[in-house]
Amino acid sequence: MGNSVGPQARREYLARMRERYETADKAARSRLLDEVCEVTGYHRKAVIRLLRRPAVRCVRRRGRPVRYGPTVVGALRQIWEAAGYPWSVRLRALLPAWLPWATRRWKIPRDVGDTLRTMSPRQMDRALRPFKNELRKRQYGRTKPGTLLKHQIPLKTDRWDVQVPGFTEIDLVAHSGDRADGEFLHSSNLTDIHTTWVETRAVMGKSQQYVQEALEHMRQQLPFRLQGIDSDNGSEFINHHLRRYCRQHDIQFTRGRPYKKDDNAHIEQKNLDARAEAARLRAV
């Protein structure tokens, strides 16, 4: 008979029997134990332990109390999304500039704003971790590694040591917000290593032809000869069109290691600036 009731019903039944057990005399307790054993199928000693156990146990929660509640985390998430999903250290530095605008736009209470100012980058990481995991499935990793000609385009892993302009890093920056479906604009950024000169062109989608045309436009505008480009492993760069174009114009073509953004540190910094500027324009 004990197997015919569910766990919740069994707990409720034992709670009622516990109240009767506490006030019953010795003879009534014996009869009550017989009844509970028959209903639950438990051993008599197990029933005695259950009925003698306090109904409510005070459990002391370990660790520090929760300081940043849903209101604070929600405000932090709104600013993080509006700023273009910067990493925690950069978000902490941007927060004083974004808070006045966010307070006016979303009516953030003053005490919530004061609490946000006290958050450390590590605390921001912990608060935003669930949203980052969700976002990573939709947004991060858009650049699929190219499968063509990888073995013919040399890797560049050492630091740049150039004394003349013309050797550059190139990359695309997506401007799709928090979704990656459909067609949307990209910024094609070209950064010279020696002079830090930057050229940017808008590219719709990630077409290999459009990326090559954007590179040609930027090459024409450079005040010096384009001597080399270094890209990531996305198929918008690692393809026959761009390799043929570089050979025709005597341009050195190299690539970084997959999933190693430090190999293209110069252009990655410019990408962060481009994302921040795009986020600022969306917020205006």
C-alpha cells in the first residue's frame, strides 16, 4: 500500500501523523505506529525516527548573502547589451559614462545605480554568466573557419617587427545586435601596424566578392602601398578570390591561428572600438 502513494502525498501524511504522535499517549502512539507502517510500508523503527524528527529544520545558508538582486542584474544587463556586449573590465570602465543615459532611459532607481558603481569586473562576470551562455549560442562564433587553401596561406604567430607602413591586419565586425540570422551590415576594418592608420568600409553580409571589393577600395585610399594583410580563418578571407587578388597586386597574405585572437591583437582592439561606436549610435 505504501507504493500506491506518491512522495508528496507521503510527506503530507507523515506531517499530519507527526502532529498526532506528539500529543498521543503511549497506547495511542503504538496504534498510530501500526497504522503508519501499514500505509507507508516503512519499518517501525524508520517510522519512529520520522515522527520524532522536527517538522521544520533551521538550515543555515552558507556563503555571503546575495547583494546584487534581480533589479541590479537586470539594469546591468541592459547597459551591457546597449554598450555592445563588452567584456567585464571594459564594462566596468564604461559604466560611469553609460549610467546617466541609462537612468534617464530606463528609470533606473538611484540606489540601483549606486550599487552598480560598486560592482567589480569579477562580480559582473558572475551576474552576466547566464546571459553570456545564452548569447554565445546565437551570436558568438559567427566566423566559421575557412576550409579552402589553409595549407597554402602561411600562419603568422610571431610579433610584428616592421619599420615601414603597408603591413596590415584585417577583420570584419558584425552589426546585428543579439541575433545572427538574416543579412546585416559588417564593418571591414584595415589597420596598419607601423602607422596605426585605419580604413573602414561597410559590407552587406560576408560575401567573398564584397569583402574583396571593400579591400580594393581601402587599398586605393591608403597613403602608402599595401604590402601585406593578416586575417583570421573565416571563409570570407580564406578563399580563392582574395588569394588571387593578393598575388595579382603583390600583397603578402598571412593568417592567424584558429581561436587565437591575440595573433590579431591590433585589429581586435579596433573592432572593440567599432562595436562601442555602433552601440553608442544605436543608443542615441
